[in-house]
Amino acid sequence: MGRIKGFLRLMRPVNCAMMGFGVIVGAVLANPLSYGLALRNLLYGFVTGFALTAASMALNDYYDRTIDAINEPSRPIPSGMVSAREALVFVLVLSLVGFIFAYLTSALCLTVAIIAWIILVAYVTIGKRTGLPGNFLVSACVAIPFIYGSVAVIGQVQLNVLLFASMAFLSNTGREVTKGIVDVKGDRAQGVRTLAVSYGERNAAVVAAVFYLSAVFLTPIPWVLRLVSFWFVPPVLVTDLGLALSSFFLVKDYSRENARRIKNLVLLWFILALLAYVLGVFG
């Protein structure tokens, strides 16, 4: 029982489920009727997103096992619940499951899944210590499930999905830069070259604000192009205001405590933007 618990902790099921859900959201944004017309592809897409995310989580713990033995000795590998070799085999099995279900969906989905897997592995192995390039890799991982969902149900990336994925990429990059302000002391000690470590917290706050506002500038496009209904407008206006105010207050006060608050608020604005797109499609 303990070994099963160890494998489950390696996977981080909640994170995996969120990625799988992102695939379904992308599919629904691309085709509101997809839940009825392509149920099999939705299920396969969820499994692919879940499995590949689980693989990346397990691989992350494999690469961090030496550090975790000091900082997080209760994690599955340093605690002995799962051996390093077992964790690596688990990564390969999960990756294979993800690729099989992607292939069963379509050849194009398999291609997108392989690209996503490469990005995940690149971040886990080398990207996490590179600062902004690592932030871009994380944001790509956040955006890809929505793109995958669109490809799974209509064989291409619908424009409104691309716009939402772009907004997710930009806002999450700003959030990752903001997290660098929160973690600046630990990152400096570990040799992680975040913007806050390399150029200071104030400059990092300005860069984060630029990414947040870039996401805001994208939000009128779906409405202007008539890709969404009026119901898109109210929640997206709140999102835009929230991101704009978050940017202002972060630049004004780039302390660790305020950066932590902004980081958490941005997640709320992201969820509200997702609601805006869903309402805009179904409204």
C-alpha cells in the first residue's frame, strides 16, 4: 500500500487532472458540441494530458532526488517509498500511455503530444534553472493542453483557442516572473537565474507587468472578430481590470509579501478569463 501511495505522490494527481481538464476546455472552446460529437476524443485527450503531466512530475522528482534528500526527505524517492530506478520506469510507462492515447486520437495529436513531452522534459532537466527561458517553458506547458483539445476535436487550432492559449502563455509568464520575486533568496542560494536574481526585484516586477498587460491587450480581439458573444465582455473586463491593477501594485510594491499576493490574484484573473471564453462560446 505504501508503494502505491508513493507512486501516486510522484504523479501529483490534482495537477494531472487540471492538465487533462485543460484539454477538454480547449475542445469545448473549439467546438461547443464536442462533448456530444467527439466524446471518445475528449476522453483520450484527458488521458493524454493526465499521463504526460504525471510523467513530467515523476521525472522532476527523479532529477531532484539529491536535493530532496536534504530539503524534502519525506518525498517518495528520498524516503524510500519508490526507488530512483522505479521512478524512471514509471516515467517511461506514463509517457507511453500518453503517446498511445494521442495516437488513437490522430497522428496530429500524437505530434502535438510529442512536442509537449519534449517541452516538459526540457523544463524538468535544464529549464528550471535558466530563469526566463524556463518561465517560457512552463507557460508553454500551460497553453498546450488548450491547443491539444482543439486539435483533438476539429483537427486544427481554432482562432479563439489560439487567442486564449496566447493569453494563458503571457499571463502565466508574468506569474512565473512574479514567483521569482517571492523565491529570490532561495533561488539565489540554489543558483537559479531568475530575472529577480539576475536583475533585481524591481526590474522583474516591471517585466512581469509587461507580460500581464500584453495578455490584456489580446482580450478585445475575440470580441472585435465576433468569435464570442456579448457574454464574453463582462467577465473579461473584470479580468483586464484585475491584471492592470495587479501590474500597477506589483511595480509600486515589489516586496516578497506583495509579490506573493499578486501571484495568487493572477491565478484568479486567469480562471475568470477562462470563464469569459466559455460564456462567450455558449452565450
